[in-house]
Amino acid sequence: MHYYGVTLLSSILMLAILFDVIRFPLLRKDRGSWFFSELTIAYSIYVVLSLSLMLDKQGVISFPLTVHRVVWAAHALALPFMLSAWMHFNAINVMDDPKLVTILTIVHDIPLVVLAVLTIRDIPTQQFYPLNPTFEQLLPSSGSTYMLSLSAFYCFAMLMPTLGHRKNLQGSFLFISLLLPLSFAVSLFSLAITHSSLLFMMVNAFMLVLYYLVGQRDSITFDSLTGLPTEALLQRKLIRLFRFQTPYTIILVDIENFPYFIAKNGSVSADRLLVELALFLKTLGGSNEVFRIDQQQFCLCLPSSKGGSGGSVIQAIRQRMEQGWEVQGAPTFIQMNLGLLSIPKQAATLDEYHQAYKQMQSEIRSVRKRAVFVYTKKDALSQQQTMNIISALRASIRNPEQVLVHYQPMYDVQTGRIVSAEALMRINDEHLGFLNPSQFIFLAEQTGLIVHLTQILLAKVCTLIRQNLAKNALEYISVNLSGEDFTSRQMGQTLLSIIQQENIPSRKIGFEITESVVLQSYDMVADVMLELSLKDIKFALDDFGTGYSNLQALMDLPYAYVKFDKSVIQGAMSNPTMLTLLSDMLHKLGKVLIAEGVETEQQLEMIKKIGIERVQGYYYSKPLEKEAFLELVG
């Protein structure tokens, strides 16, 4: 009756797993999930063989003697076959090298093949595998000893890879990988003593269900597209690392402007890119060392003994980025932002890691010109300063008088007269004092406060024009717009309403937009620009030459001006060829060119020679406070 109960329970469990897989397929397609299905089928066959022998013993069905011997031999042989399959399945899960898994499996299965040949040849004589008269159990013999010894060897072969790779396994998965060989070893001991395979059947069923539950959990904690573990598993790994203070190197990999890539190339191409990138990153780390954090961000968590300081890994990533990726048959290049953190040296607890992660994320997305951001303890000390600045920004929105406007003139190269100006925001907090844009602009963008600050700045500029510059020859004053300003399609109306409230001509206002802003929200930017350009508001493409230099955007969007970044002007001093070619091309597109950051007479002479119409920089004037600016423009 015990056999019937265990067999019935095993059959129900296998059917339940089969039914659930049909309804909710496992998302993961690697890490041995395919072999788990074969293992389940193999065990189901073993259960059927066991049930057949029991029914024959009870007289429910009747087998001829030869058939009975075949069924019994297959049933006895199934035990080491099952353990060999479990050994292979365990190796797939704990070992990173599939070739090594295959080699070990072949070597370990050689004695199993020998056993199978001997068993099949012995069916007619029953000398190698002698049975008692009732066909209930194996008698002591060389065959049964061989079978039990081989089965015990497979249990040992399961245990050794697990112990060898224990540092790379998650806590729960390490537990189940250790439980597997130990449970089967106990069932083999029971079989040798009691000559009953009941415990072996129960252990098989229990481990299949346990692994299935782990697999279903992994389908949630592993990314279905790339097959990489998600942030949830990274957090669990970090808990263990901080518990034992294990030296590791964290490398954050962020794809810049990935939403624009999706909009330009489509979601299918974007998915292919992510898969290719994930495959490349997995060559730098093992299966439990590369994680997908969100849509456009990955993380490598490498042992310091393997990743060192992270320099070689980062160099490998940068070299691969320079090669480009093939998308829709054409090479495509993406910008990668990288951050590096050493634990426990720079973050000794999970809370410190979370603070460091936020800081790294902010830095790598705000300072694109820096190749890699390396987190240090000094950055941890700046966290409080960051919170203080955010508090100051909130206070400035409540008290607009804390928002100051400085104006940097733009000059006509040929006449030397002021033709326009750029409005630059400053904050004068009662506690922190005077804050430069480099201290607060990115934080304002990150928190969304920049939207309100931009509106305050625009209102102050409009008031200045209405009160002091309504009849001045100054063409316009430009205001910078950030990506966060384009979170609503009502933005255009909001900006227009501020201009109209001050009752000034809209042509007196201009807006500057960087290339990165355009790439982040192309459709939204295009709609707002077209709407405002109909009101005679001029737009300038800011920081041209530092990012993607998207010429298609220049042709499609109503830019009147293009501003060359300071770095482009400085670089052209040694070789002006590229700047000359760009200037000629932009002039043919009907754009007026502005050179930023002009500081020397030599730079000014080069600009005149190339034919750039306007300049802005310290050579003529630094940003001026309101009173000084009004005095300058007369």
C-alpha cells in the first residue's frame, strides 16, 4: 500500500507540474530549464515502471516472465540513470562552462553505459542482477553492488561542483544544490538497508517540485529578454557580500538616450541591441555576475580577484563600444556611461551602497564628458550637500527672489556690437549662499524642479525686457530649456502665457536646447518647437559638436542658430579643418552660427576666418548681473 501511495502522490505532483507549465510556461530558456523537462519525463517513466511492477505483483495485470524481467531490469537500471541525470542537471546550474559540463558528463556516464550493457545482456540468465522469487527486490550480487556504488558516486559528483562554486551561488540556490546530493545519499542508504525504493521515489518527487518552484521564482527574478538576473537578485547577492565583507567591484553600465534609440530604430531593434550587449557583458563576468537593472542599465558585480580595480573590464567595454553594433544591417554606435564602485572599501553596508548607487547614477548621466565616474568616500560626504541643495531649490520656488538671472552678451563678429544675450540662472540661498549652475542644474532636472525654475527665470527675463529693453536694439534674450521641461505637451502654451502676461513681443525671447534634450524626447521637442516658432520665437541648438550632432534634427527642426561648444572652438585651434567643414555645411542649411567660450584674440581671429557670425565668451564679457548688463547695453 505504501508503494501505491507514494506512486500516486508522485504521479499527481508530476501532472501538476506539467499542467502548470502548460498554463504558465517558464520565462527562462537557459540555466538547465530544458533539461529539467527531460528530467521530469524520465522520472515519470520511472514511476510508470514502478506502478507496472506493483500492479503485476498484485495480479491486476500479468506479464510474461521475459517481459517481467525486462521491466524489472529497466526499473533497477533507472535508479543510476536518474541520479546521472540529476548530476548533469546540477552541473548545468552551478557551473559556468558548458563545455566542461559536457566533458564531465561524458566521463561520468561511461560506467553507466557499461552497467546498461551488462544489465541488458543479463536479462535472459539473471546472474548479474538476480531477483528473489517474487521479483520484489534485488538480491546481493555484483550487479546490485555495482549499481549502488555507481549511484553513490553520482551523489558525490553532484556535491563537488556545488562546493567548488559555492561562492557564486545565491543563498537559496546554494541550499538546494547541497540538499540534492545529501537527500539522494540518504535514500540510497535506505535502499541498501531496507531493499525498498520508496524513499528514493519520494526524494525524486520532492526535489523536482523544489527545483520547479525555484525555476518559477527565477522566471520573475531573471530578465526574460536577456536572461540576466535582475536587480532583486543583485540585492540578495549584495546582502551576502556585505555580511562577509567580501571585496567586489561594481561597474554600472548605462546606455545614454536609449528612449531615443527606441524611437529611431524601433523596439525590435532595441531588443536585439540589448540581447547583444548582454551577451557581450556575460563574456566579462559569470552567470551570477552580470545583472540587468532597468530598461537601459546593466551592472557587473565582479570579485576583486577577478575584476581587480575594474580598469581592464571598463577598457574592454569602451573598446567594444567603439566597434559599434549592427542594427537592421547597418552599424550603429551608442554612448555608454560607466560608473565604478569598490565594496566594502567605498561602501561597507547595503545602505551605503544604495547612496553610492544613486550618486553614481546621477554623475554618469549628468557628466557625459567624463569617461568613467569612480565613486569615492568624498562622494559619500557630498550626499548631505546634495540634499541641502535640493532643499534650497524648493525654497527658491517658494521664494522666487532667490532665483537670480545673469546675462552673458553675444556679439556680432564683424561689427563688435551686442546683438543678443543668454540668461543664466543662479541661486542665492539664505543658508548655502550663492550657487552656480554646476552645483544645482542637474539636481533640479533630476528632481523635476527645473520646470518651475525655468518658468521663474523666463518671467524675470520677460519683466526685464518689458521694463528696460522694449525699445532696445537687442534682438532677443535666450533661455535654456532642459529635458524635464518637455514632460508635458502643454509646455508650449505655458511658456507662451508667461510671455503674454508680460506683454512683450514674443520675438524678443529665444530658447536654447542641447542635442541630448532633443534625443531624449524628439517628438515632444519637435511639437513644442513648431508651436513656438509660429510665434516668431527663435531656437538655438546648444553645445553642438559635443554629442551626437544629429544632422537630421537640424534639417527637420526650426533652428535659427547653432552654437558651437567651447571644447569645439578650443580643439579647432590646432586643426580648424573639421570646424570649417561643419560651418560651411550649416551655412548651406541657412543657420546662423555662434561660437561659445571665446577667450583669446587668436580664437576670435580663427572664428572670423572661418566665417562664424557671432561669439560669446570671456574675451568680450563674462555673465553679468542685471544692473551691469543694463549699463552695458545702454
